[in-house]
Amino acid sequence: MLKFNKTGKIVISELEDMNFVISEAQDILDLIGDAVSENCNRIIIREKNLNPHFFRLQTGLAGEILQKFSNYNFKLAIIGEFDKYKSKNLQDFIRESNKGNMIFFVSSYDEALSKLRPRV
């Protein structure tokens, strides 16, 4: 399910299964477990891999899932087109996440790699 790319000492995993939908925290824990077995703490997923409830903050799914990345000290890049979501709260959440160094909402694979690679 995960593909692993090694760049120097850094391993970045990517969820390859475009039909896999992350609908609960356990789904993320399974991915994190697979990544840890490869000495990896960075994951790329796509917007379509996330249950649509993720983008409705009032459901709590985004917070529950993203908390797992924080708990396990994992970096995450989510590739998608996020401008289509009109919720001010969601847009604020995306903007604040992108200011940090753990969770990134990006528009391309290259941008995801750039965010997940260590800064020199």
C-alpha cells in the first residue's frame, strides 16, 4: 500500500492505492506502522484518500487523524486542490498547518517532497 523513496538518509512513504480511503484514526495507525517498519516518519497522501468528513472540521475526523501524526512525530503532506473548500475555518486550519513543520496541504508531488525533506 505504501511506496518508499529514499533520499539520502531520509525515507518518504507515499500511499499508492488511490482507492484506499482513510475514514478513521486506525487507518492512519496502520499506515504509520507500515512506515515505521521501514524507518520512515514522512508520509504523502492525496486528498482523495481522505474521507470527505475530514474536510468538515465539525466532524472531528481531521483533528483525530492529524493528532496521530503529532503523537508519533510523523510529517504528512496532503496533495490536493483545497481552494474549492469554502469553509473559512477549514481554510484557516490549512493556512495554519502550512506555517508549521509537521502537516502540509500542498498542490503537487514536488511541493510535497520539498516540504518533507529536511531543510539545510
